[in-house]
Amino acid sequence: MLILVPTPIGNLKDITLRALEVLQEADLILAEDTRTSGVLLNHYNIQKPISPYHQHNEHKIVQHLVDQLKEGKKMALLTDAGTPGISDPAFLLVRECVKNDITVETLPGATAFVPALVNSGLPTTRFTFEGFLPQKKGRMTALKQLAEEERTMIFYESPFRLLKTLNDFMQYFGEDRLCCVSRELTKKFEENKRGTLKEVHDHFAAKAIKGEIVIVVAGKE
């Protein structure tokens, strides 16, 4: 059995009792970064075998993992923060498990885009999650298509690329399009800046930008 276990996006208290139970019972924990997951596991005194599973090795080890799962091993899959498969590795292993009739369960839990969306003040009835935009090839095409999107749009971004992305949004969506940038969600220095794309851009242009970023942008009226 493979179980996808969401982990806190900041505050370590945001893990569920069921997630802790699964981690305690797993034969093997797969982690995007064993050091990052090690902090969480040590905090809750969980001592289980842990092995790296990330975008650089998943193609090489997926068959080996499937073979172990077929033999009856119970594995828990973690990413650094949030729900596995949401802009993080998981899809490849889940797909192979489905092909091989291996049971897959996914626990409910933390993911960054949901709190960012619901606290943005923008419509939540219809939305599209876009994750990280392409950095080079395909970026302009994606922006042109999204300029016509009528649903609320959600993006992940690095603090180092936030201003560039907001500039691109102003160019394709217009400076007056409403948005909200959420930074360091659930952490001590959490910040949610709401306003037009221009207002939010200028706010972050005047300060050092740190932490994980979620951008929520209103759809085209």
C-alpha cells in the first residue's frame, strides 16, 4: 500500500493525527528531502526507515518501489511541505501503482493554495490552479491564454521571481487586475498583500522578499 501524506507548509502543528499514525506504521517513508522531513519526524519522535524520492531519481527507482509494494510493504510518501503531487513529485509512482493494482490512499491535509485562495477576497466558486508558470519555453503562450481566463487563477512562485511574474501579469492581464500575494503562510511572518497587480508589485518592489509565495489573480471580467 502507498499512502500520500500531506505535511505542514510551515507550522508543524498543522499535521493531522491520522498522518502521524500512518507515519508511525509505515515500513518505509519516501521523502522529497530527507533532511526536511527529518525535522518533522524528529519533532514527533517518529523513527522509521526513510529514503529519498524526488524529481531527479523517481524515474530510476519507481520500478524498485513498485516491486516492494507488490511484496506487501506499506510506504508513506512525503514532500517538503503540502500535499504530494501538487507541484511536487508523486504522479509517476501513483500512476504505476494504479497500473499494478496497488492500493493508493491520500490523506487530507495541508496545501498552500487553499488558504491563499480563501483568504484572498477573490471569488472561490470557480478557480484554476496553474502551479509554477514555465520559465522560458511556453511562458508567453500560457500568459496569452490565461489573459482570457474568467476563473480565479492560482500560481506558485519563487521569491526571486515574484517581481518578474507580477510584471508579466501586468503586461498580459492589465495593471488594474485584482490579486493577492500570500507569503510565508502559517509561519511567524505570514503576509497577505491584496490590491491591484500594480499596487502589489510596488509593495514588494520596495522590500526584501523571502519565503514561499502563492499568487491569486482575479479572472477576466
